[in-house]
Amino acid sequence: MNRAVTRSDGEVIDLVIARSDGLDEAAFRRLRASLPVSRRERADRYRRKADRDASVVVFSLLQYLWRRRVGGPLPDVVRGERGKPRFRGVDGWHFNLSHDASVCVCALSPVPVGVDVQSRVPFDDRLFETIAAPGERHLRGELLRADDLSPLWTRKEAVVKRSGRGLSTPLGEVDTVAATDVLTAADRSGFLLSISAEGLREDQPASGLRVRYLRPGPEPGGWSEDRDHPPLFGGPSGSDGRQRAGEATPDRRRTGPDAVRRPGTPGRQPSARSRTRQVL
């Protein structure tokens, strides 16, 4: 029988962001030791050290959010019918993870959620023709001028990850322009992040969404809130869900499908393997 979890702070979606390259060796070992054996084994299967480190960090963010919001040990994580990770035997909580290079993000939500973080994707006409839905064709000129497909790519990833359909969904059938419950923003360090969940609104990006940047710290689980970051979506941030006085939004922050970064930001072409890596 599934056990219901009482939500103590309403319908807020929590989103945390951290970097795996900011940990010293001792802090990383502590995080890794706190992971379930199955997760450590999964992380060890990655060939690149950067991917192994990110796999450990992104799961530790889920542990952090669960302790802060619900309390107690993290439930077992299993794959659902279509392969999307979920909690075993828990009703009322959903999560999603993503990492690109050293940037790791985790969302914990009372409703199904999808999140994706993406560095620059150099514009490629064939890739655009493959992934763009009819309602997104008008974005071609702006994406071409920016030489970056990541604003379109990351929104689609967030939508399909929320649905749980994942790689089985042709991205050309996913129209993110028509979707009003997908938020996209550019961070000052150069990556794009998209989150999709019922109840999110582009015209009120901060409503129902609490975003926190984390850094290595002495708190249980190895993370502390980094209060030096401005709010990613231009609204409330921090553990209390309120924007603090004096916080400014990044100059490059935009919250829709046109959240194009400046040309010249380093990036790479996503592959089927990179898409798979971000699901867990």
C-alpha cells in the first residue's frame, strides 16, 4: 500500500541548483557514502569522471530536498512503467533530475515535474528541422542568429521528462510555444534551465516555484544555501520563498521560448547519450 505524505508548505515546487566541480575530495566522498549502493554503482558506470561526479551530486540534491521538505530517509527510487524514476510506495511527491557538465539540478514537487539543464547547442539546420514543431518554426531566425538551439531543446526535454515518455516521444511533436506551463531562464554562468509542471505560468514565473542555489557546506548532507545568487526566474528565491531586498535579476534572464543566450557562449551538440544521461 502506498503511504501518503502530508505537504507542510502547500503546493510549492522546490528547485535546487549546485555544481559538482565545487567540491573538494573529502566533501565528495561524504556525499558518495550517503548514497544508496545502487546509485553509487550507477554513477561508477560512467566513463568520464565529470559524469560520475555529477551523478553523485544530483542524487545528493534529491536527498537534501527530501530531508528539508519531508524529513526522514529518502524512499527507494524505482522506474515507472515508462522508465521515469519515481518514489516507491509514496503518493503525492514527484521529482526530476538533470545535469549538464558540472551543473546539477533537482526538482521536488507535489505534481509531476520535468527539469532540464543545457549548455549551448550550436545551431544545426537538420537538427532544428527534426525537433521543431510547426508552431515553433518561427523561432528559426532568432536561434540561427544566436547560433544556439538550447532554448528550444531544453524546453522540450523538460516537457517530455514531466510526461514520463522520455526518448519515446519525437521532439518534433512537442510544441513548447503553445505550452504555458514551461519556464526557461538563462543563468549568469551560461547555462539554460527549463522546468515544466502543472500550475507554473510564464507570466508569473515565481508563483509556486522556490529556487535555491546550493554550495558545499557543514549542514547535514553537505549542502548550504548560496545566498549570493540573484533569483533565476526574477522572483522569489531562498528557503523562505521570498525575494530578499537588493537582489537583482540577471541581465540575460528571459523566461520564455525566446530565452536565447548571447552568441559565443561555449556549448556542444546534444546526443542520444547525453539525453539519456539527464533522465536520472
